[in-house]
Amino acid sequence: MPLGILFNNLIILAADGFIRYYPKRKSLRVPLWLLLLVYAVVFCIQVLFLYFEQSRFTGEYWDGQIYQTLAGLLVFLLPFFFVRMGFFQNLFLLSIVVVYNLIVLGIANFVELRFGGVLAQTHPYLISNIVKLPLIGISLPLLSRVLKKLFALWPEDKGLWQLFWLLPLLFAGLCLLSGGFFQDTSAITSLLFILSRLLVCAGCALTCYLMAQTFQKEAQASAVRENARAAQHLLELERDQYEHFRKSIEAEAQMRHNLRHQLAVLKKLQQDGDAEGLKDYIESLICALPPATSHNWCEHYSCNAIASHYLSLIEEQGIILDARFEVPKDIGAISDTDICIVLGNLLENALEACLRMEEGHRYIKLRSLIQGNFLSLMVENSSDGVYRYMENGLFYSRKASDGGEREGLGLASVNAVCQRYNGYLKTEAMENAFRTSALLDMGLRSEVNP
């Protein structure tokens, strides 16, 4: 059995698996041991395939490339089932794998066929395997860092995924057109062949760099837009508060004016000794007093404004409210705008979920907790139990007027704020309820872009 090509395929299988799974290792649908077991079975199948093909195998480059292509097709679909990731994100990583194989395999085969001489003829793939090991050892850590940065900054816009996955594949196509893949050894040993590989490597590196810069600017612009929206929302709430204060002041002035007349009546009844009339008049005054409408939910002014706005709407809609909400005046490094983004979006989503219910028990529960330097906010609400999960653990929004799938911008904004303050957002979808918990560090703000 040609062990050289078998070992070559083992190296490439491990490298390709690293590229396909490492950037999204936290999104695996199966345990790591099961994934390794599946790939071990796949490799055994490849060994058997090669064993039955050895009768016609000549050790030539053409036969080796056919076997590698068939072996690659065998594992093409596995990441689509094993990783919780979008279809076009998977295609992007697949395109990276194609380009990576063209570069590493191309350089290794070029070295073997151009400089191997007799050793390359008697022991095919020996020199190329030796060349591949340091190439992979150097390039994979660099590639993993690039992919990690790309996926951290990559927006969830499906339109961008549908476009950008084609870029590395276009470089691969240009490489095949210029340098070839299924060609004889004379083409592999030409300078055009190795030059095409190096140009593809440089082009992909430049493309990834420009993509990262584009995504970073888009993330910053998105953060600015969200902060501006939150600031505008907070301003509107403050205007409502000021209007409420103005009306309260006017009502107080009117009450003072009326109080003079009421005191005069009380004094006259007391002077006349009309105890029964005095009692009746005092009872009528008590009944005429308006109920208390203001409620201070917490000491933090901005949080209290947000809470007062949404919790009053919740009570007006007849939704059962259970709120134990205490946020201190000083919340450390967390800005007023960011805490309003978190609290406002959580309460707004909860209110909309309850209003969407056509039947059933409607309720909203609000809790806050301070533990050390961490501020925790939890909102639980009843729901109709209809959810659509996204690959990043969040949910598709149901606000789209066309009924299509859109990312839930509210939860995405809350998640970005939590990450900026070294915290996290946890979402729990239950049968007839939905719970979101946001954790933020009040003492330390991360410098990572949202």
C-alpha cells in the first residue's frame, strides 16, 4: 500500500479539519471525542478505498491527485452537520480550505518534483510530506488568528456572507487556471506554477486584511448608531419625565389655591360647631385625593426613567408585573447610554412578547442583583412559545413587516454591550416563557470593539 500518499492525506485531513472547526469550536453540535471518532472512521474508510485501488495505483502524481480529490469529497459535508454555523459561513471556510490546500500542496509538490530527483521517483510523496509539516506548523497558527479576528468582527448580515465567501474561491479558480491542478509533472515544476501559488497566498492575505478592516469599521459604525438611538430614546424619556414634573408642579399650585378655600370651609364648620358637616367634608376631601402615580424604582436616574416608562406601559396593558429592581446611583464604568441599551431592549422585547400573545397568562418579572463589581439584570416574560434560533445563539426578530427573518437587533445590541463590559448575555427559551440575563462588570470596561 502506498504509505506516502496515505500519510499525505492524513496530514491534509488534520489541517483541513482544524480550519473548518477551530474558528467555531464553541458551536459544535457534538462532543469533541465523537467528532474525532467520526474522523477516525472516515480515515479508515479512506484507507480501505486506497487498499482496493492499489492494484491500479502507480505512484504517479495524477493518481495521487485523484485520490486526494475523492478523499476530500468524502469529508466535504461533515462540518455542515457538526457545526452550528450558517451555510455561507461554512462555504467561506470551505473556500479557505481549498486555497490553503492549493498553496501548501502546491509548494510541497513543487519542491519534490523539481528537486527530488531519483528519491521522488522511488519514494513518491516522501519529500512533499516532509515539506508539508513545517509549512502547516507555521501557517496554521497564523491562519487561525486571522480567522478568529474575522469571525469576531463579521456582521451577521446574510447578504455579506453570500458575497464574501466567493472571494477566496475566485483566487483558487485563478490559481487553477494559471498553474493547474490535474497536470503532468512538467507543469508542476514550472515557475508559473509556484508563482501562481504565492500570488494566491498574497491575494488571500490582503483580502482577509481588507475584510477585517471593513468589518471593524462597520462594527464601530453600528455601535455609534445604536448609542445614538439609545441616547435619543433616553432623551425622549427624559422629556416625558420633565413633562410629568411640569404637570405635577401645576397640579400642586392648583391644589395650594384650592387648599385655601378648603381650609376656610373647615374653619367655618369648626366655628359653627357643625361636627357632622365637618366629618362629611373631610371624608369628601379624602375621596377626592388623586391616587399616587409616581414610583421610584431605583436610585439610578437613567435606569429609573427607563423602568418608569416601560413598567407603566406594562401595567396599562393589564400585564402582571413582578419587579424587584434596585440599581445604585454609582454603577462604575458602565455609561448611562449602555445601561439604557440593556434595560430598555430587555423590557421592550418582554412587553412586545406579551402583547403578541393571543391567549394565556401574561406576566413580566424584573430582577437586578449586585455581586461584587458585577451588575446583573434579569427579565422573564410569558410568550407564545414560537422561536427561531440564529447560529450565534440569539434569535430571529419577528418584527419584520414582510414576515421574513431578521436578526434581533435588540438582543444583538445588548450582547455587544455585555461583551464590552467583560460580561455576557444569556437567553433561555422555555415552552411558554422567555428569560434573558445580562451581566456587566462595573469596574472594568473592555477595549474590544462590540
